[in-house]
Amino acid sequence: MQREKITNRILTVVFTVLSLAWIYPMVMILVNSFKQNTAITTGTAFNPVTAETSAGIANYISALTKQGFAAAFGYTLVITLTSVALILVCCSMCAWYVVRVNNKFCKALYYLFVFSMVVPFQMLMFTLSSLADSMGLNTPYNICFIYLGFGAGLAVFMFAGFVKTIPLEIEEAATIDGCSPVQTFFHVVLPIMKPTYISVGILETMWVWNDYLLPYLVLDSTKYKTIPILIQYFRGGYGHVELGPMMACIMMTILPIIIVYLLCQRFIISGVVSGAVKG
Amino acid sequence: MVKSLRKWWPLFLLPTALSFAFGFVIPFVEGLYLSFCRFISISNPKFVGISNYVAALADPQFAHSFWLTALFTIVITVLINVIALAIALCFTRKGLKGSNGFRTVFFMPNLIGGIVLGYIWQILINGVLTIVGQQLLALNTVAGFWGLVILMLWQQVGYMMIIYIAGLQSIPSDYLEAAKVDGATAWQTLWKVKIPNLMPTITICLFLTITNGFKLFDQNLALTGGAPDHSTELLALNIYNTFYARAGAKWMGIGQAKAVIFCILVICISMIQLRATQSKEVQQ
């Protein structure tokens, strides 16, 4: 017993140190985001902010006003919210229909959905972006249809997995009580599927919010930049790199994520686990 | 109910099926066809047979990227899974204080996107390289490769740890108690009880890390961008560069052919995964 206590104490110390190391990269960006542009070099990245190198919140102001971070944040938010909402509503309805009707067409469609989860994006990137261009899906307001199409695989697969566990009797009882299929879905099936909505919602949000290549190729990136595109643009662009505002951008990108994560930690972790086990 | 549901397909099925057709099926089929063509835009492809595939396989850069990706995938698969399992074993011990807090911290990098992660680590690694007097990432192949490995560890250990913890917690406690009663040491319990019961979880984690490694793009682009001279360019980035960074009309078709080869590779890995998980489930 005594030995176990000592091991536990040692482990606590080890993991405390490791946790601090885990957070350090983010702390380093935070520190550097308050430095002047000229004070951020590869040699001084680990130095603390001093009175001479401090820029106050100037980097943040510059990022928001000059560098277009506010617009990028807005676009990313709009794209993520509309896409995830569309995926949740449409894919859950589709999954229910596919599982319940289960004719040849539905079966074929289901296997296509599963197949699409495996295919890497590089396979479609050129043809998809050309198609999106010619169909006018290249704005932040229409790109959600592409996300619905490309995200449908995982979503339908997870919803269908859950629908299969719902006893048919519940839905039949609703029908006998006079519900139309639409009413049955929204009043009976949807409430039962709530945990799956949360899991799918979290997984798709993590994907769309952080996605870089799809919006970069599909959107007209001189006009519309999402956050990942903006940050890539900072380094990819020619000429002088504004390191200070870039650090501020990174900080403003990860802070909301961390806050949401700390608030909804339990849902996020269980959503990710169920997604992994089924995927 | 099913009968009356059937006629509701325009509402239930059509939106998803239509988006899926335009977002996946049509581009996929078109991509397959274009891999046999010479083209600069999708409006005027010219059929050229399998010459794109021949050129793709003959491209030394593609071969280099393939072996680099294979090596990278093996390294991260082993490291991530060993470390994640070790941490998960510690966190499921009785009486370890603060393990929930540690778990929160280790999982956090997962939520940050690949591009942002890449730049965070580029700044950090370049800082370290300056201190130890080595060349920066833009000129340093070895540091680029191991930097990418460290980045992936930082991002994915937490994720796999969470899955391993869920797996460990689902082992019935009587198994562990029986082992204890029989006088098994901690080491014996790990190898004879925990790991055999964890096999389905291990299979899932192995294949998640393998496919993540194979498909890696954002982190690669942001951390090294393939520098110096394409030597740290993984497969996905190589395909991207073949499409968009090389001059000449023939490269588009070759890029599409590479993408098809890449796609087949990933599908093969997934098929093996499906086999492995199914055979494990039968045993249980």
C-alpha cells in the first residue's frame, strides 16, 4: 500500500511537468503575441516580454483591423454553423429513410456513403473545385452544400448505426396514433437520437472549423478567407511577414476553441470516443 | 409505416443525395476519368491512356514521398500508441490525483487545426534549432521530419489516450480481481489480462494513426512545406504540388493519376482494417 502511494505521488509529479510542457507551445505564442514585430526572431522566441519589446495589444488591434481577422472569423463561423446545421438535419433524415426503407437503391447509397469516408480529399480536389466554380457554390454562403455532400459519409454512417438500434415498435405505435412519417421523425425519432446529434455535431464542427484545403480551393480566396486560409496566407505570402499580428491571430483562433472545450469537455470527449469506435 | 414513408423521399433523401452526388460521386468519377487524360481544365480533356500512371510511377519525387510517408507513418504509429497506452494505464490507476485535469490538457491540441499547429511548432522548433546552433527548418531535412513526428505526437497522443482509457474502463473488474487473487504481478496483469482484452481498441487506434499519417496534409504544409527542396514532402502534399505548383500541361493529369494511386493505397489500408476488426470481434 505504502509503495503504491509513493508511485502515485511520483506519477503526479511527472504528469504535472508533462502537462506544463504540453501547454508550453500555446503559452509561448501568447507571450510572443505581445511583442513588437522586430522583437520576434527565432533567437528570441523564448524570451519573456520586456518593457522595450512590449507592443501592448497593438498586434491584436492590427490583426482585427488591418489583417482581416474579424472577417475571417465571421466567414469561418458562418460556414461552420450553416454546414453543421445542414449536415445534422439532412443526414439524420436521410439515415432514417435509408435504414427504414432499405430497398436496393438505399442499400447502394449507404455503401457509397461508407466508401466516401475512406477516399482522401486529394482524389477529388481538382474536379470538386472546378465543379463548385461552375455551379456557383464558391461563396461562404453556398459552400455548405459541398460540406453537406462531403461530410454526409460520416454523418449518415453514425446516424444509421444508431437508427438500427431503435426498436421499430416505437415508430409503428406513433403511426397507429396517427402520426405522418414527418411527424414521427420529428416527434419520436429525433428526440431519441439526441446523443448521436451531439457526437456528429462535434465531429463535423471540428472538421469544418479547421478545414483548410477545401475552402482554399473552392472559395475565391482573394475575397473570402477563413481562419486557416488567413494564417497560411501570412506565411505563404511574399515579402515581409507580420509576425506579431500573426501570433495574435493564432491566439484569437485557439482561445475560443479552448474556452468551448473547457465548457463542454464531457460532450466533446464522449463524442470523439463514440465517433472513433464506430468509424 | 415504411410504405407511407417511401413516398416522402423528396424530403428525406433528396437534399443529402443531391449534395452527395455533386460533392462526391460526380467529382470522384470525373477524377477517375481525368487520370487517363491530358488537361488543364475540366472542359477539354484529351484521352491519353495510362501514360499519366507511367509518368507518375517514374517520378522520383513521388517515390521519395511514398517511402518518406511509409517511414513517417510507421514511426508515429508506434510512438503514439505506446505513449498513449502508457499514459492511459497510469490514468486508470486507483488513487492518482488530478488525472482528470491531465486528461483535459493532453486532449486539447486535438481541437486545434493542422495549419495553426504547424505554425506554432515552426516557431518553437526554429527557436530551439537557433539555440543549439543548427540550421533552421527551411534547410534542415532531419529536423523537419522529426519536427513533424513531435507535432503529431503532441496532437494525437491525447486523442488515442482517450480511446485507450475508454477501452481499459470497459474491461470487467472481476478479471483484474481474479488476476490479483491469483497473485499476478502488475506486469503479468498488463500482458496477460489487460492487453488481450484491449485488442479491439488497439486495432482501432492503430488504424486511426496509420490513416492519419498517410493522409497528413495541413501539418506538413504549414510546418515545412516540403522544404528543403521537397525532401520532407509527404504523399498528399506531393500530389497537391504536382497539381498546383508545377508548370506544364502534363502535370495536371499526372497529379490526378497520383491521386488515384494514393486513393487505392488508402482504400487497401482500410480494407485490411475492416478485416482485422471483424476477425477480432468474432473471437470475442
